[in-house]
Amino acid sequence: MVDPAQLLANPNNWRTHNAAQRNAIRGSLGVVGWVQSCVVNTVTGHVVDGHLRIEEALSRGEQVPVTYVELTLEEEAMVLATLDPIGAMAGTDDTRLKELLAGIS
């Protein structure tokens, strides 16, 4: 667990976060807490994943779980450019999703 004020936002972060996404992350953190760690490159000290979670931790006065990785500058850029888009390529099984959501109150 790390003080989020000690983490450096990546100057090349291209992702933006709208109000709906911020509300969703607040709701998730409020219900289940920290499930996913933020990722920080030890070479540059820059965050490569988790900028919004870090912003929320700052506003809540909480520490964040961090996974540290060692990346070259080129690898850091590749992770920053592809991590979210690769995840977004996944398809949806609507039936399974409905079943999953039916069990959540």
C-alpha cells in the first residue's frame, strides 16, 4: 500500500475519465474496496495503469495497492497505449452477464 501523493502521473497518459466513470469507480471502491492494484514503472516512476483510482484515493485520503514493474521507455509507451484497448476488445456473453447481474443487489 502506497501514499498516492508519492506516485507520478504519466505525462503520456492519453485516457480521460468522465463523470459516469468516476461515479462507477467510487461506487465500486465504496462497496468492495481495492480489488485491483495500480501499476508503476520503477524505471521512470510513472503510473502506467490506475490514474483514476489514484485520483480517487487522493480525494478519499486512502492508500493504494501498487504493483511495480520494470519497463524501458518504449515498453512503458506500449503498455500505456495498449493495455486498455486490448481489454476493450473482449466480447460479451449477454446471457452470462444477465445471470451474473441477477445475483447482485
